[in-house]
Amino acid sequence: MYINILAALTISFFTGALCYPSCPLGSGWVAYNGSCYLFSNHKLKYSEAFAECGQLDSDLLYFYTEADRLDFVAVINNQKIYKERWWTSLTDAGHPGGWTWGNNAAATLATGNSVVWNSEPDDTHHLENCVALNNQGAISDEDCTEQHSYLCEYTSTTGCIDGWTQSGTSCYLFSSQYDVSSWKAASATCANYQVSTTSPTYLARIETNQELITLGMLFSTMSETSQIWWIGMTDQAVEGVWRWENGQKVQLGILNWANEPNNLGGLQHCGLIYNNGRFGDESCDTLAYYVCKTQTTDAMPAMNKLGCPNNWLRAGHKCYKFNTGASHTWQESSDACHRTNSRLLQITTKDQKDWIQYITMRFRAFAFWSGLHFHPGDKTWYWTNEQKASMDLVRWNAEPNDFDGQENCGLILQDGTFNDFSCFKPLPYICELQSEDAPCPSGWVPSPSEDDFSCYYISNTTQEVRATWYESRDLCQKLITNMDGYLLAINNQEELTFIVNLVKQRPTALGWWTGLNDLKIEGVWVYDTDFNNPVPAGLIPWNKEPNNSGGSDYCAVIYYGGRYNDVDCSMKAAYICETDAFRNSLGSKQDINMRMILFIVLLTSFQMR
């Protein structure tokens, strides 16, 4: 329904800078020249498209200048989209012949070369009061009740310079694929970008683990090939003493050196970062890409938006702190977490396991203490709250082996696997605590489990809102600003019990659509979202089904009693949507799983012996 992230990145490279994170969250937004565009192939009436963009805090496409129109044509030509026609906000409804962008108090008269008519307007039958656009940027008046695709436009107000990427209180500029420089030239280029006396620009300084994570994820979306990027790190003054350009000493504890620095030939005195987040030294005359950095002009405190303390990461209902500055024994680490009203990491859901696995890849530390510990009496692994650890969620790295009979504490490795280890060995550690704000959008119901990362939307059961399976799938996407909604996918018994209790309150004979289907292979039931597969064996309570009685029963509904049934996908029914309760800049579960694929080949195995 929406163009994908790879398309967005194509345009980002076309402009010379990665702008995606400055746009609203979600993979459908394309950044171009200070604005963000959302292309939808979903056909709507003009009023519906206008309202849909408003739901996304954006506007139907508008051109105030000829440059705006030419920007759009460049985007379309770069994407090779030739056959679509999109609604714009241009209309003369209520004022025939007086074409304006919008139809309210803020409407602006369309003038000059911002408008190029396509042998129009002709106002056929005096019913054509709304304007659609073709791929050449030419427009025609159309009946407002016709259904066309539509384009939403969003102008960033992040406090970053146009073309820069915001993360927290920082802005970053990535050189284009054609712009490589020596370290000195890159430094000068960054300095020349300065537009504020209070916010200098410079080659990027990486000063926290969270900043390293952010850059790593941006790199992961930009290229699957190896690239090197200059940052502001150098030891030109004193060999082996690495400092940033401003003279500040580099915190070596956060740097993940790739068998570096090695000062090969005695000529490598400038620092760079690879796409995989590792660091290296290189000759300062080497031509490489570069990353510039500056500060936002209107940054908001992270606590207000994320519900987590500063320097903690938010995911679902939880906040996480990856403590790499000092190493402690398992008990000391547990005590340190308690002093911040938190506890050592415990993993109780698949969502949480996947997210933690992705994040641990981004740290220099090879291992962290978790809350996992062993009770020799009943030979069982527990978390610090004495909850039994599910071995389905603890992926052992050829462990546990209780080496020397003294390994009763569990560490988590960089690739998300676990080892048993001596509780008295000092290691970095991960704390977790409950976040302070509700993780779900308005109208959505959060899972009652503190370890579940999901929110649910139960549609009402009136005939007017019933939809086919395909329509319901699209509606779930549209309900979430970042387009990450999807049809219900049950992953465990606790989740099933919760959903059954919800639907019991709203009985309907037709049931609710779920994401379960066997459209690809008859009899092989899967979710329409790959990251939720496979369906756990024996979990789905079929109502003496599936039987494919109609010969085309390829989609599954859940009834108010909790039983599933296979029915024709074109049947009209209510629906249940699900989304992930992430509230940080790290992206959704779909993005995380995609990026994990890019990084997994880069991991080196680590055995703590």
C-alpha cells in the first residue's frame, strides 16, 4: 500500500543526505529538500484523502512555488512512478474559479508557475471542484467524489537544518554517495555548514553509547556494502592519545575497535567509523564519506516524550540502561540496578528477546550481566524476581555447562545468546525499569503484561465498519501514524487469554479478522506479518476447523468465545489490529528484524572461557 524504506533511501541518496528520521516515524515517508512525502495507492474521495493526511499531522500535497512543483517532479521521476494520479489540496469548492490550496481560513491562493494545468480546468458538468496531479506535475480538475490515490506532505519542525537527521538533541549530516573527502577537508566542510553562532557544526563526536546505537542504525539502513565515514577523532598531536577536534579526550570505553587502532605504516592518525558500528584508524589523506554534527535549536527533554530517565532506552512498557562504564559482579550489578529503582534484565517475551538481541549488537562490550541465576536445589534458572526463566526465550551459546561447578549466573552476549558464568566475575550489566507513560495510542488497549510490547484495537461490530480481510489489513496500517499496525497475531497463551476476554465484551456472530491465513499454501497457516511467524504449535483453538468448507476459506476469524474459524477472505467482519508499543527512535519490530538481517553476518562468535 505504501512505498517501502528502500525507495525512501533511494531518494535520500538522490538529495545527498539521509533525511528519513526527520520525517514522521514509519517506512512510507520520503524525505526530499526539507519536506517529507507519503505516497498512498489507496483510492479515496477528496474529502477522505484530506482527512487522512490530517490524521497524520500533514497536509494534502500543495505547491506554493515553482520550486515546490519541480521538487515533486524530481521525486516522481526518480521513483519511476508513471501511471498514478493523486489528489492535491487544490480546490475551488465554495469559490468557483478561485483555486486555493486548502479550503479553510488558512487557504492560500494558487498563483504563478506553481500550477501547470493539463488542458484544464474544464469543470465537466460543473462538478469538478477538486484537483488531481499526474507524474509530470500537471493538474486537472476532477469530481471530488471520484476516488484517487493521494499524497500527504509534512514539513519538518524538528529544529535541525534542512537535510539533517535529528536524534534527541543532536542533528547529523551524512555526506552523499558522491562526496568523499580527506579528514581535513571533511572537517572544513562540516565547519562551513554552521548557521548559528550558538550551535557550531563539526565532524561527529560520539560521546555516549546511545549515540553510537543511533548512528549504527542509520548506517544499517543506508548501505549493505562496507563504507567508512570520517568522524572528528584524531591522535595527530600525540600518538595513541585519541581526542576530538575540540581537544576533548575520547571515551575509549564506548569505542568498538575492529582490530584497531594499528597505525599501519605509522601513518594512520585519523579516526573513522564503519557501517557496522566499529571504529578504525586510517591515513588522514584517505578519501572517505563523513558525518557532521550540530545541536538542535529547540530540543525537548527526552523524559517528556519517552517516559524514561535520560540516557535510558524505551521499548514497550520498559526503560533500559546498558551500563558499560564500570564492571561489577552479578550481585553488585543487581544492587546497582536496585539503587535506581530498577532490576537486572529479564526476558519474558519474544518481542523483548528480539529487541534486546538487536541492541546488544551495538555495544563494544561482548557480554552483560542479566538477571538470570541458577538454583542448584531444583536445578532451575530464575530471574531476580524469582520468576522461572522460560528456556524458549533464553538462547544458550552451547551452554550452560557449569564449568568448574561455579557458574550460577547468566550473562547475555553481544549476539543475544546466553552463557552461564561465575557470579563473582566483573562485567557490564543491563538494568530495566517500568516506563512512566502509557505506551499505546489513544483508543488502543495495552497488554496487561509488563513484559508485553503490544497494543490492540478492537473495531466495533456495526455493519458500517465491517470489512473484508484485505480491507481490514489496510485499515490496521492506516490506524497508526507510523504505518506499523497489523492484523492480530497471537504468539502465546497469555496473549490469547487476554484477547478472548476483550472480545467476550463485544459479541458478534461474524467474529473478528486476524492475520492468520493459508493463502500461499493450502493448510499451512501463517500470519501475514513475517516477523510474527511461525505460529506456535497447538496454540490456535480451532472450532473443529479449519475445514475449507467453501473451497475458498483461506482467512481466519476469532469468535467471541475465543475459537478460530477459516472463512472466505471476502466476507465482511469486524477486525482486531495490533501494533508495537515502542516509543523511542530505534524503530519498530519490523525495522529491527530487517536490520538484524543486515548485521547478523557481521557478528563474530565469542566464547567466554
